[in-house]
Amino acid sequence: MLNKQDRYINTGLMELISRPQYENSCSMSALTAVINYLFYEQIGIKTTKEWTKDIGIQSPEKSMNPGNNTVMEWFNKVCKHYSLQGSCDYFIQGKDLKDWDNNPQVITKLKNAIKNNKQALIYHMSNHYNLVIGYFEHSTDPDDAYNVSAKLKRWIILGEHSDYVPFKSIIDTAGRVLPKDKYNLVMDKATGPIWCRRWRNIRHDLINTPNHCILSFQK
């Protein structure tokens, strides 16, 4: 067997990214992908408008700012309405990450969840929800590109249902100073359906921002 560094993308969840989203519906759009990933065999594919109407909550076209508990409440209502067996909870919060010695256990927990076809993860970051669909590890030294014992950098792969720009101030500056072709390249990287964040940065975000977290949904 090929000895290699660990990398994985959950293609099943990636294929069910609900894109494009309504303007302010990142929470609902993320949950739409989760619902379809976990339950399409029982209830078929549901659009965001379909399941929100069925459980009697506001339209995704309306402006909203739901919290983590509201997103989980929606999931529970979906399960109840369609008679599904599902559960949800906080998966990783800042309090789980403060002890650096626990990082290997957290990484293992995260990898197992990403690979689990009965589980899906939503990352609540700054003013946005999106999907955790994979991870990518690589060495810090080019000479160790295929050395599984090398010191590693870890990236978390995120599935994006919006044209969300994670570094808007930089994009705005780029639009003012770059030629159009160069600006378009920046926008391609900034607003694509799949992007990555270093685990170190996600970890710091979860520790330093109390309401940021990774949520778990299971069947």
C-alpha cells in the first residue's frame, strides 16, 4: 500500500452543496446540504424553500441572523416533520481546543467525522455558515513531500454555497488597484465553491470567538 500523508474529500457531501444560495441564507443553505446528504434516500432531494415551508419557518429569501441553537432546532424540526431519526449537537467549541496537548485527539475526531457517511459538519465562522467536507495534510519542507513522519501543515476543506468573500477588505482593495484580468483571478480564488483554511487558524478562531463552533448532524 502507498505510504502517504492523509488527505480526504467527502465527495458525497460536496455533490450536495446547495449553490447558489439566497442572499442571507447561508445557515439554511448549509443545512439543506446536510439534510439531503443524510436523508435523501428516505425523503428525496429537498430544496431550501421546500423544507423551510414544510416545517413552517421563514422563507430563505428573507433577511435573517440565526444562531447555532436555531440551526439545530431547524434540523430537529425537519426530523420530526419527516419522521426521521436524526440528532445534532455542538461538535467542537473553543473550550475543546485550549489544551494544545489534545490537538491530536481533536484532529482524529474531526477526520473520523468528515469520513462518516452518517454524519455531516457545519462550521460557524464570522457571520457565515458553511460545510466541512475534507482535509489535506502536507509537509512543511519540500524535501519531505512524501515523508509521512514529517512535520505537517493541516488544511480544512470547506464547501461553499455562496459568493462569500472571507477577506472582503483585501478584495475591495484589489478591485481598486489591480487590472481586470488579475482582479478576476483573485475573485476566482476568493468566491469558489470549495476553499480551504489552515486548521491552526480555525482553531484560533474557535478559541477566540465564543459563538463560533463546528456543529455535528447525524442520522
